[in-house]
Amino acid sequence: MRVRMRYQGRVQGVGFRMTALSIATRHAVSGWVRNEADGSVLLQVEGGSAEVEGYLSDLAASMGRNIVQATRTDLGSWEIDEAGLGGFEIRH
């Protein structure tokens, strides 16, 4: 399963990306997170369904006070722009 999330609110300059990376180490997921020019944070995560859902739930619980809106896109194979992600990273 692969999911892309766009988080809006007070999500830059508050440790959101580091928190996303830290939580990823506790789940069998891979992916990336990056700040966007519009002030949002974009995240892509992949793994087993239960692991991805658990990861997203833990991230929302940890950073929920900063999130005003979270937009989820479940990515089908025709939307995947990379051949399998390895690890989890902060992108710039």
C-alpha cells in the first residue's frame, strides 16, 4: 500500500519532518517527507496496510495539534513515480 499525505497548518518549523522520520523507525514502512513552498508538508509512505495505517495514526496523534487539514491520496500503480522506496528520508 502506498499513501501520499499533504498536511496543512502550522507544520513547518515545528519538527514535523523529524517526528515523521522518528515514527517511521517504529513501523515497517518506507517513504519520504518534505516541506513545500506553500507552507504545507508532503509525505509519501508505503508498506503493509496495517503498518501504514499505524504509522499515519501515530503521526496524527503526535502532531495533531499542528495539523489543520490532512489530505490523503491512496496511490494506485499507475500513479507511482518511483520503483519501490527504501527506508524513510527527509527530502529537501
